[in-house]
Amino acid sequence: MKKGKIIEIYTHKGYGFVKELASGIVLPFNTADLYEPVLQNEDVVFNMVDLDPGKLAINLKKIQQQ
């Protein structure tokens, strides 16, 4: 799983963007794929899949703060 931060989210349109912390790559995600609601600037973990063309973030989950 990769770590990232939600940089934009458009729930009314059904998508958002997450920035992977290690590489700085910005990936789109589908809000229907969320396990729980997320807000802008929240830290998440996710999987990345290759599409033709591009990549997509899936299985987003909040990182639980301790």
C-alpha cells in the first residue's frame, strides 16, 4: 500500500485526487471506491493500478492518527 494525501475532492462529481508522498505523483480516484468519507488534506493509504493510459488510486483508507 502506498501513502498519500488527499489534495482535492469533488464528491458531487464523484472523483478526487491524491498525491503519493514518496514520488509526488498525483492520481485520480473514484469517490464510490472509498471505505469511509475523506476530507481534503487527510492522509490515506491506497493501491495504484495501471490503466491505458495513466494510473488510478483504489482502495483508499484513512490513516488512523494515534
